Amino acid sequence: MESLVYIFVLAAGIGVLFFAIASAKRRRLVNKPKSDVISVVRGWI
């Protein structure tokens, strides 16, 4: 049961990271990718 929760959290984290990278590529923010990822993560929270 705990392993299923861990896998779900890991998959969710990968999904958020992939979404952040995709949005960064769409906006072409090459100079500030880290701040874009932080803003996306804060938007999800």
C-alpha cells in the first residue's frame, strides 16, 4: 500500500516537472528556467 502511494507521488512530481519544462519551452524562457519552474510549482500549491 505504501509503495503505491510512493509511486503515485513520484509520478505526480514527474508530471509537474514535465509540465514546467513544456511551459518553459513554449514561452522560450532560456534565461530564467529555474524561476519559471518555481512559479509553476507555487501555482500548483
